[in-house]
Amino acid sequence: MVYRRDFLKSSGAALASSALAAPAPRLNVVQILIDDMGYGDLGCFGGAIATPNIDRIAAKGVRFTQAYVASPVCSPSRVGITTGQFPSRQGIHSYLDTRQRQRELGQRDFLDAGAPCIARAFQQSGYATGHFGKWHMGGGRDVGDAPLPAEYGFDESYTSFEGLGDRVLPPGKLSELNEKMGRGKITHAPQSELTGIYVDRSVDFIQRSAAARKPFYLHLWPNEVHDPFEPKPELMKKYERFAANKYVQQYFAMLDNLDQQVGRLVDTIERMGQAANTLFVVLSDNGPTAWPYYYKEKLDPPGSTSGLRGRKWSLYEGGIRTPLIVRWDQRIPAGQTDSTTVASSVDLFPTCCALAGVAPPPGAKLDGVNLSQAFLGSPMDRPKDLLWDYGRSASMIRPGLPRDQSPNLAIRSGPWKLLVNGDGSNLELYDFRQSQQEEANVAAANPVVSKELSGKLLDWRRSLPSV
């Protein structure tokens, strides 16, 4: 009996010692990239409707109010997140279209699989990696030879008509073109069901990763709230008060559905007890839509920029500023707003790697910076400028409101933002210490700043690779 007591005592001590020595679970990363959502659309950013599930992510984390994406349009914006680089470094500066359109714009047909890729860095560090949702970095229309998501570091993927590999296609011309390319298992579903399908796949991926005791890196990149809209009837009824503008009513119905689906994903992670070691990142890929037909029908386009100038396809703030929310329970302060840090989607690569203890690719020239300090609740000054290169021809301009049609190059340097065309014309300078509305062009009053920043921007543009 004495032996038994001594054995239990020594076993308990060994177990306690083992528990103390056991490494903490590795950080999971869940990135939710919403399509064409405006800066001011989420409830937690002052939106017109409640988005309770995304808002509770913000309530347990930090909201950044000076955050940007790498482009005012989808493909280069997604390239910026994937590579941690300004997308023009990879020869992509507009949305990916047909081969002929690519030649006209002087850009590549798809992202080079040899580029630095955040998923590959996590994969090589032992993570399970999954991408579920919109891709739009190659594959679609008449481009059938683009690399599959697996070649960028994803163990699993499920995309739609702007990608290849296993995918789900809603009705429509782009889906018909995409289906002809094969290269993956194809299923069909209504557009209104896509986000729910992506979340189903995400939940299954997370559960299997947990069962295998593997940390996970996950992209949930829904097609919502990109137009055209196909909302569920019951959600249209919920927003009848906006029926005077059918597009706004449809938009809010789609945003509501998206929020519900995000809630299912977050609920799953919380029920599994994974919230304390999961970093949630929520942002939009660019500003809200601005198709000409809204203006022709004399209706305001849906989606709010909270009064910021410009929308999608514009380098003014409304086209490139995004809501950014990060949450990591017990590590990131709950309910904090950071209005100081100038953040960018290109920062996600180095920041997520640093927080997760993942080594970035050796020798990779990332334009993003490590914002771990800011993510963990301490605002910081940005050590590097942000630069944008959107298109190279007048055909890139969408005929919306004239005041939204920006020059095609921009730089944010400290409190200054300068925009200019590649030929040096239409130079505009704004001092964000005075206002962030981009109404008062102060270039003439600040010739030294204007010359320095325009020279830096144009030199950078000339250094980019030609395609």
C-alpha cells in the first residue's frame, strides 16, 4: 500500500511536470475577406444595420480605423494579402479578365506560383491550410492554365467561377466559361447559398484539423457582398424599410446573410474551445460598388464609405480604406479602437507570421511590416510608406461620379497622401491632420512635400516590372 501511495505521488508529480512542460497550442489564423464591402457598412463601424456576429468579433478585439487594402479592385487586392507585397510587383494592377484584356493592360494572366505566399509559409511550418471562397488570382474566363490553389500552399480549397480546382458554380456566363476548363470537381448551387457552403467546408476543415492535432490557417473569402445580388426572400422582407432603393435593400439582405454565416464559423471555434488560440482577422477587399447603371437609374449605389471620398475603382479613401478587425482572446484587448496605426493588408503576411511563430520565406522582399505591437493593443507609427498603382490607361476609369475618378498612383506617407497620374499630371496632396475627406488639395501650399512624394512615387512606378 505504501508503494501504491508513493507511486501515485510520483506519478502525479510527473504528470504535473509534464503538463507544465507541455507547449502551448499553436496559434490558428482565420482570415475573413468580404467582397466589395464599404468602410462604413458593419454595425461596429457605424453601419445602417446591425451585423451582430461580426460586431462581437470586434467587441472582443481591436478595430483599426486607418487600415487599407493594396488596390481598389479585387484581384490585386487579394495578391497583396497573399504575397505581402504591393501587387504591381507581381505584374497585377487590375482585376484579372480575359487574356486579351490582360495584354491591353500590360498585366499577367495569374499570380506567379513562385511568389511569396502566406499559406505556403504556414504550410511549411506544419499548419493545415485551407481556402474556401472567391479566388480571383488566376483561372476563369478564358484562362485555364493558371496554377491551382494547392500550388500557392493550400492543402484544401473550394472556389467559384474566378478560380480553378474543386469549386461550386452559380448560374451565369462566367460560370459557364469556367466549367469548360475542368481541372477540378465541379458542383452547382444558387449564389445565395455559396457563403453557407464555404462555411460548411471551413467548419469541416477546422474540425478535422483539430482532430489531427494540427494548427490551421484558414481563408474564408466569400463572394458576398459583391453585386449582382440574389438575396433570400425572407431577408428581403426583413429590410423592406429600404425598398425605395431596391439595390440597398438587396445589399443589406446579403450582408445579413453573410453575418449569419460568419456567426456559424465563430460559434464552432468557440464551442471547440479554440477561441483562446485563434486569431480572427476581418476586412474587405476594396470599397463598395459603383457600376454606372446605379447612376443611370438615379439611385445611390449600395454600400457606405462613411463619407469618405470615392468608391471601388478609386484610389481616394473610399476605394481603399477598409474596416479591419482583429481578435485573439486573452491576448488582444477587448473592445479597443486604434485610430492611430496606419495598417495595410500587405502587413498581414509578416504580422500573422510573427504572432504565430512562423518563418516568412527567406529572402522575400515583403512590403508589409510587422504590426504585432498594434494587433496586441499598442498603437504604433508606420515605419514605411504605402504605395498604390491602379491600372495604366484611361479605360480603367469607371463612369460614376466625376469627383470619385482619382489619379492612378497614390502614396500615404505619415499624415500626407499624394495622388498623381503616371505622366505626372493631376497631382493632388492631402494633409490628414486637417481632414481625411480629400476635399482640400494642398499641393500648391506644400511644394517641397509634393515634389518629394511625387518623385518617390514616380520612381517606384518606373522600377516595377513590365509585362
